[in-house]
Amino acid sequence: MDAARSPQDGLPQMVVRLLAEHGHLDLLRREADDGDYECAETLARLLRARGEPPATALTLLRPFVGTDWAARVVDDYAGYLAESGDVDAVVVMLRPYADEGHSVAVERLGTLLIQQGRADDVLAMLRQGLDDYMYPIDVPVELTRGLGRDDEVIELLRSRIDAGRLGLESLLASVLERDGRLEEAIAALSDGLREGPYNVADAQHLADLLARHDPAALAQFAAGDDRSGRRYGAHRLARWYEEQGRIDDAVAVLAPRAARVCRTHEQHGLPHYAAPQLGWVVGQDEPRLLADLLARHGRVDEAVTVLRTAAVAKPALLRPLCVLLIEHDRLDEAQAAVAEVVAEVWPDPVRLRLEWIEALVECGRYEQAIADLRADPEAGSGYARERLAALLADHGPPDEAIAMLSPAAEGWSRILLAKALIRAGRAEEAIAATRARPATEQV
């Protein structure tokens, strides 16, 4: 290998994965020998899975040590070194990357140090992380579990919190809980929630802790308005009731909060929304949580009612509504729901119609998704055309995808074209298409 290709010049991971899935190990080796790290790493992993010794993988990856790929190589290469039994060499290799704050190197090095009985070195890593702000310190904190050094860890965390360091309360609570000091753990989280703006993760952590040790206190925490993270207490309380088989009680916790979405819409008019928000419904939306709960317990009609009512106020709920209906072979109702929301609130019917397409894809109904996109009046341009090309590249006739994408493919379209070419048995052309640079990208 003369020189490693830069991450920008190498084959994309998706294309490399497809080459591997279609058995083109000869091409992976050729590209690896020409400096493509993604191909080298994938080939090393495949050969190791087939029983080749770690030395084979190390030989493939060694040329990339010290190149632009160093941050990736150190993890992969160190893993194979460890498998070969050369633990001391792994520690030497990982140490400078861990000192620079690479979280993967921190975790792997810390694990090796624990295996060697070097708990003091792990605590030193924790101190460095706290002092230098160099990496997520939850990694070394977790590595200290079971070492019998919880008092030292607690003291380290408390001293930083007392000095004004933010964001350590949840870690402190975790160590206090595993040390059996539950009241202190609850206090550590509660104090942070009472002092103005709060961290959602801390509220969820407190709710989980109470669910494990004091469900009555969880019910108290979940009561009232949404201040101090009580909303997340209500979500966890509903899950706790479900875990106990008390489904009606779980529904009773979530239903009033889900109803607020619709009341807010009725009182204040249309919601604030933007097209990019479609499809990523926040996991904590109460209508979604309530509908999922109802559906899990066979109350599908109630779940549909919840989502259909809320989708007008929150169009991002349209996709989960369609998925639920499609999964129960109620496609006509799903399409009617799309039409209802389009007519009621949505200024971009093309994007909303595509929520129907994404619901079909999520349910594995690729042929219908492709057919419906072909029939869409906007299928010849814009996002609808891009989505059709992507579906064809993955699940449709590859020749049709190639015909759509071949003329002047750029950016993401080049990757889609490569995928279709690989599926069509034209792997060499796929590599060439990925590497091609249209005139607009050339210097």
C-alpha cells in the first residue's frame, strides 16, 4: 500500500457492506491494498469470523496505524491485538489515545486495566477525566463498579459538584445507589431538579430509581404539573403499573396528559411545526406512549382513536398511526387518516403523503410503497423522486433504479446508484460510480 486514502476518498461504509454481503471479498482485498480502510476493516472482520487467526486481521490493518484513520484503527487493531494475547502491547497502544480523550480508547484501556487488577490506574483515569474535561467520565465511573472503591468515587464526584461542576449528579446518584445509599442518591437527583432548569436525563434517572425502590414515592413525584421533571415521573409510573399488570392504572396516568395535546390545539389553533420534524416523533409524546400501551394489550381501536385525534394537533404522529393501521390490515383507514390531516392542517401535502410511504416501508410493504410512489403526482421531481430512487435501489428492480440515477448522479445519488449496481451484479461499475466526481465537484 502506497498511502491510505482519506475518509473522504474511501468507499462509503454502505457500499463496502453491500460488497461484503454479495461476496465480493476479492474486491475488498484489492481496495484494501490500495489504501481503503473501510474495505480493510470489513475484510479483517469477515476473515476473523471465518476462523482466520488475529494475525491475519492485524496484517490487514497494520498499514493504517498512524494515518488519518488512527482514531478508528486504534480500536480495531487493539481488539485483534488483545485476541492474540499481547495485552501489554494493547495498553501501550491505547494509552496516548485515552489520554487525548478518545472515549472508545478510554473504555477499552480501562477494561484491560481492571482485568490486570490495576484499579488505581482506573481511578487515575477518572481523576484525569474530571480535571481535564477530556472524555465522558461515565465510562471510568462504570468501570469502578465492583472494585470496592465506591467511597473514593463518591468523594471525587462530590468534590467537583461542590466546586460548581455541572452534570455530575446522575453519575453520583448511580454510585450512591450501587453502594446502597438510596436516600442520598434520591437527594442528589432531587436537588438538581428543584434548582431551575433541569436535565431530562436526571428526571428520568430519578423516576427509574424510585420505580426500583419506592413506587409510592414515584407516584408522588409524578403527580401535579410538569415542573421538576414530573412528566417523566408519570411516564415511568405508567410503565411500572404495566409491569405489575395494572393496565387500567397505567392508562389512567397517561390519558389526561395525552388529552392536553388536543385541548391545546383547540384552544390555541394550529401547532408550530416544520416539515423536517415529520417522522421523528419525540419518544416522550404522551399520545404515542398511550397508544403504544393500548396496542400492546390488544386495545387497538382505542390506540387508533388516540393517535387519530392527536395527529391533527401533532402531524408527526401520523406515521405511527399509519403503521398501527397497516399492521392490522386497515389500509383504507390509514389512507383516510392521511387525507384528514392534509385537509385539516398541513400546508405541504407531498411531504405528508410521503409519511404514508414511510409507514409502508416501516411495515415491510416495499412493493406497495414503490407502486404508490410511482403513482404520486409529484413522483417525477423533488423529494418524492429521490425517495422512489432510494426504494428502487434497495428493494425494487435494480435496472429501473440505475436508469433513474445514472444521468449525472451526485452526492447521495451516487451511493444509491452504487447499491443498485451491486444488486444488479455490476460491482466494478458500482465502485467506479462511487469514485466518480461530476464536473460540479471537480476543482
